[in-house]
Amino acid sequence: MRYIFSCLLILFFWVETFAQEPELILPDEPDWNLLREGDTLRFQLSVINSDSLWNYRVIGTRELDYALDSLGNFLWIPSYDLVDRINEFRNISLIFEATAGEEQKLRKEISFTIFHVNRPPVIDELPIFYVRQNNPNEINLNQLNQIRDPDGDPVIFKPILSEMPEGATLSELGMFVWRPSRNQFRALQREHHEVKFIVQDQPYKSEVYGRLIIEPTQMDLPPEIVMVPNDSVITINEDEFLNLNFYLSDPNGDENIKDVGYLSNNRSVPSDLLQRNASTQVEFKWMPGYDFIEEEDATEDIEFIFYVLDESNKRSERKLIVTVKDTEDIEKKDQRLFLKYKGILIETMDLIAQLDENQRDLSKVLKKARKGKKHRAITNASLGAITGVSPVFIDAPTKDYVTGVGGTAVMTMGTLEATDVIGRSQDDILERMKLNIDIRNALQTQGDQFARKYALRTSRRDDEFFADIDKLRAQLNNKRLILLELDASWENPVKPSDRNIRKTFPDYINEGF
């Protein structure tokens, strides 16, 4: 009985086992198919409800770089290039297949979700940055292959201010600029400088520290010369100063500068025009002078070559073309114009003085004539066909007659009013006095205006100066002066000094000529 029961139990188990289908087994943990870039997924495929020998494979892209062996061991580490910062996750489907012979085949499709994982920037060892003294040394750290972001994220650079040398700058784009001074360069020659900085990716703000080694240049470079103003052609006048400033530097250290000088293609240019104000600063001053160009209104081009030498005789040059224009000597011109200014005023002063003297003489004549009218008479007698006029001066005031001899006579006696010239009247004297006053006043007015208008040398350079001289000279040559019967040989007893001229024309100025 017991035997029969055991057989039935075995038969029941055998029937139950062969009644279930084979099944492909995968992991059943929650969210096991949610992965991040760089995570490791490891499990073993298996088939239950079967004693057959099964083979396993994965149907999907091989670019996923997974591994599956014959025993069903599956290994997959999602690479970091599957997802980026723009698309932060990605769905990938894989089909797991198990086969036993030609007839048995099991399949399951699993959808994996891969999430992006940000990685910080990577900085490898940077090359040494060699710098030159007093030169704007630049290096773009963002263009070095040693600095990169593995995810392709944009990066920015941040300086560590305590690590930055004085005067150096580091932009967010990675441009490092430094112009070491003489003292800084000397310090570099004694010991290199290390600059630390930060590289940060965006937008995740992951940071990594880098360092840049700075050393002085090992090359023997030529010195440098900078000219201010920085022109290649300069035009000046003969009376104009050419002032140039030169700044010298040597990438290997300013103490390496040996000499500075210049050459010229014109022998008239002196050879000692450079003034060395400091070891690295030189000044050039030169004024050609009015005698530099002989031909009037001509120009001349002069070539200068300024050079600097270092201890190894390496040389740098700067060429300059100076065009010199012929220029009128302004001092001589001003002196010549002043002499014309003073000369015409002296002529005017002399004529005014002569007119004043003539006015006094006319006044005396008028006064004398008025006092002597009682002593003068005219006798007009007519005898036959002959008429005779005979003035008779009477000594005795009690006698007021004259006698005439011959035939029938007509006698007329009269007096001359205020004149000592026979046939002239008082009106003639007064007319000449009025003319004298008119000419004198006109000369004084125009002389005052001229002295005031051209008192300064700058005003005499105006084109109107000569026109006003002609106007004043026309007044000096007034045609009515002949009516005054002035003495052509008259000389002014007053000396033509500046003080005497100023008495006549108060606005007259002598500016040191």
C-alpha cells in the first residue's frame, strides 16, 4: 500500500513539472532598469522549467558595449556619451533571447532608461609659459589640449586672486595676460612663478584646479624700441621743435640694453640730439632753424633711423621720415613789421608837429597884421593915360594925406585890413588856419587808430596792416598840404623816441624791439 502511494506521488510531481513552460529569468528588483551613465549593471540570465542546454544572446546595437558570455552572465556599463546635458535621459530597448536547439526559443524585451551624469573638467599637465619683460605676454588656456570637459560642456576660468602676480589678468574665456615689470622679471629669473586657477563647467558648476608654471624666456631676443608719437612720417616747419620720446625694453631683461642712437641722411642734423632721461627712456629734440632750407617755399625729406643694441649686439630699429618746410623767420618778420609800424607813426608825429608850428606862425601873422593896420595905406592915382599906385608910409600919425604932381589926378586912400602883404585879405589867413587844423586833426585821429589797432605784434601780421599803412600815408600826402606852403626842409626838433611817440599816440607799444 505504501509502495503504491509513493508511485502515485512521483507520478503526480512528474506530471506537474512537465505541465509548466520554460521561462527566461531576469532581475526583478525595483527600478533595476533605471541606470546612470557610468553605472555597472551585472546579472545572469537563466531558464527555469527546463533541463535543456540553453544559449543566450542580446539583440540590440553593439555600440552599447555590453558583454554576455555563454553561461548568461551579462555586464553593461553605460558610457558617458549616451546622454548629454541637453537631453538628460535616453530610453534604450534590448531583447534578451535564449535558445535550445532549433525549436525552443525564449525572448524578453527590456527598456532601459539612461540618465546623464556630469563629469568635472579635466586638466592635464600644462606646458611652461615663457614670458618676456615689458611685453604683453598672452596665453589662451582654453585652447590648450590639456584642458577639456569630457562631456563637452562649456567651461569658464576663474582666477585665484591670491595666486595671481601683480598686473596679471585671467578672463573667463581663459585668456591669461601678463606684462612683467623689470623687478618682476628679475624675480622670475631667480625662481619660476606658479599660478593656480579654477576651471568650472556650465551649467553644473563642477570645478577643478589647475596650475600654470611661468618662467622667463630662454631665447636671446632682440631689444625693442617704441616711439611716441607712433608715426612713420612727420611734417614740421623750420621754426618748429621735433620732440620724440623713445621707450626701450629687452625681453631678456632691461639690463641687457647696451646702446641707443640714431642715423640721418642729412649732415646738417647734429649727432647729439638724444637725451637719456633713464636707462629705458630717451628723448629726441630738434629744431631745424630758418637757415636749414635755402630755397624759399621748398621742402626737404630727412630720413632718421633710431636703433637700440643689446649685449649680444642684437639690434632693433625704428625708421622715421621728417619733412621740413621752409618757414619765414617770424622774429625778423615781426621786427620788420614793427619798424614799419613805428616809422609811419614817426612820420605822422613829425607832420603833426610841423602843422602845430605852422598854426602858431599863422596866429602870429594874424596878430601882427591886426596891430599894424593904422600904418598902411594905398594911393591910387590916375594921370592922363597913366595910372600909378604908390604906397606911402606916413611916419607922423597926424598926417593923413599925400600929394601927386601932374595934370588931372584922382587920388584914393584906404587901409589894408589885417595883412602885411599887398593884395591879400584877412580871409586868406583864416582859411589857411582852418585847413591846417583840419589836416592836423585828421592825422591825429588816424594815427591814434593805427597805433591802437596794431599795438601788438600778432595784429601786425594781418593782411590789413599794409592797407592801413597806405591809408595813413595817403593822409600824409594830402594834396591840400601845398596850400599851406610848408617848408620841405623842416625837421622836427623832438627826437623820435618811444616816449615822445607815446606822447603823441598814447596807444603806441614797443614790444621789446
